[in-house]
Amino acid sequence: PDRVPVAPLVVHYYPTRIKGISNREAGYDTAKTIEAWKDATLRHDWDCAVPLGSIRPARPLEILGIKQFKWPGGELPDDQPFQFVENEYMTQAEYDEMLADPDGFAVKKLWPRISTTLAPISGMARMPPMPLLFLSNAYTLPVVLGEMVCAPGMVDLLKKALELVEAHQRERELAIQYTREMMALGFPVPFGAVTYPAFDWISDVLRGMRGSMLDMYRVPDKLKAAIDMFTPLTIGVTAQMAQQFQNNGVFIPMHRGAGGFMSDAQFAEFYWPCFKALILGLIDAGLTPIPLFEGDYTARLDFLRELPPGKIYAHFDHVDRKKAKDAIGDVMCFWGNVPASLMCTGSPQQVKDDVKELIDIFGDNGGLIIDSTMGLPDESKPENVQALTEAVHEYGVY
């Protein structure tokens, strides 16, 4: 580029907060939230639009009775941020069942555990299936289907399904309009699809952190089998999503691979193989991986050097900057990592000084994008957010 870009990768409640919109409104009124995103993008002259999906629309969560999330206006006060509810949604004893029939396990066990609305499906899924060919006639099909939709809870589920259709269509139209408008104004959305390394899928949504950490010691072979099963899904399904969104950027939030979660030996055994396979698979599909390395990744830099050069936007939370430059400065673009503490409690000059340090280290080859550590903190001072832009205009022109 002709200068260092500035672009928040993750934006939650900062744009709505500075507009006086509560977190509850941000979740339940997507149109108002999108207007706040537009205003913030134009106000701070970012080089990308605020990515979609940073705040999950609350109405679909509410309709489905989702238990893996808590959100403002639901179980949380209006000005609290949303929270992910980590739990062991799959027990260690259920690995074999899940590996033998993943789709059946999802419907019979997982869906009722994460969604109160979908609980009736579990009972139907446990019934012995009737041969579909036997049902394919005008005598039995109306009766059998009629009995199915009249089963306890199914009428309410069908009503909820219609509500979900309306809510999803509304959110989808708003997203399409937002993307088109921002593109027309010269602000591309940095990514469309989102995925996780296979280890994170298992740890985040199935076993929880405690469960997956114990699995590395107690049932390592079953954990690896699950990782092997999930890895091609993280690539194939993501490629389909990217095609649907017509956006080659793929956001990859990474939760368990940092130095604080596992040793180098465990990283090499359990995490690195599925992450590397994901990155290479996405690149082979013509997509651009955008991993968000959450936590401290200084100890992992030698691993990252193995990845193909010039293909990856790597967003860093905490890392030794000079070691990162030496290890991966010629491999991947460095995105980040102005401390969140500076954004929330520092002065504009302190923010500019930190941006200048990043530019001095990484800005010699065009491989730098400026942001805070985990995207833009909700509590960022507007003058400090503006300082990011002013700093790249002052120091980052090539």
C-alpha cells in the first residue's frame, strides 16, 4: 500500500457506546448498530469497514433459546457485553458416540443442550426410523408427517421456526445492504467466513477448556481422532461460506494455542497439525487466512515460520515484536497490536508513540496493519482511536 493501513479486526460495542446506544439496543436493533458502524468508520477514516458478526443479533438467539450465550437484554443487564457460556456440552465418555455418528449425536444430544427450542427434535431423533420408501404414498405420508408435527413441543418449535425465518431474513438484508454501501464508499469488509482450528472447535463448544486440557492426558487418542474428523470440516465448510459471502478473507479466532494454555510439546502434538492443515487448506482454496493469535504467541513463532510467505494476515494480541519481526517479518503481515490498556487509559500521544514503534519495526516492507491487541476495546477513548489514524498518516507513508 502507499501507507500503513489502520483497520480494527474485531469491533464490539465501541461504535454504539460513543453514540449513546446501550449494549441491549446494539443486539436487538441491528439497523441502529450498523449506522453506528458506518459513523465510526467514516469518523476515524479506517481502511476497512467494521466486520459483520462482531455482535450477534439477539433476536435469533432469543428465538432458539440459546444457552451457550448470555446477552444484554437477555440474562445480562443492558450495558453488559455478551458472554460465551463455556461448559462440557459433550462429556469425555461420549467421544465414541460422537465419533461413530457425529450428525446423530449433534441432533440427539448437543442441540437440546445448547437450545431449549430444539429440545423436541431430540425426542423424534431417538425414535426408530421408518423406511422412507414405505412412507412414500398418499395413505401413510400425511398421517406419519402429521403425527410428527403434532408431537409434544413440535407446534411451538414450528412457530419459533417461522419467527427465525423472519428474523434471519431481516438481518441478512441489513448485512447485504451494509456491505454494498461500505464497498461503494471505498471501505471493504475484511472477511466473510469465520472458522476455528479443530482443537478450538472441540475445546470451545464441546469439551470446554477444563475438559480438553484433561483429555490431552487421559484420552489423547480420542481427542486426536476428533481433531482429525473436524479438520477437513474447518476447511470445506469455510470455503463454502467464503463463496457465499463473496469475500476471500477468513477470520480465524484462536483460543487455546497460546503459551498460557499448553506447553510447546502439547502445541506441537495437538494444536499445530490442525492449525497448519487449516491454513494450507484455505490457501489452496484461494482464500486469505486472517488468524487472530489470542494470548502470547512469542513461543510459537518458530512454528509460524513454516507457513507459506505472503499469504496470511496475522493479527497478534501479545508477542515480542522484535522477535516476531526476525522470525516472521518476511512470512506474514503483522496486524495489531497497540495495547488495549493504552486505548482505554493512555493519552493520544502515547498511542501515537506505540504506533510509531510498530511502524519502525514492521513498516519497511508493507507488511503491517495497525489495530489494538484484540481489536478495538469497548472502552477505548475516541481521541485515542483517532490517534491510530493520525499516527499512520504521520509516520506510515511509504
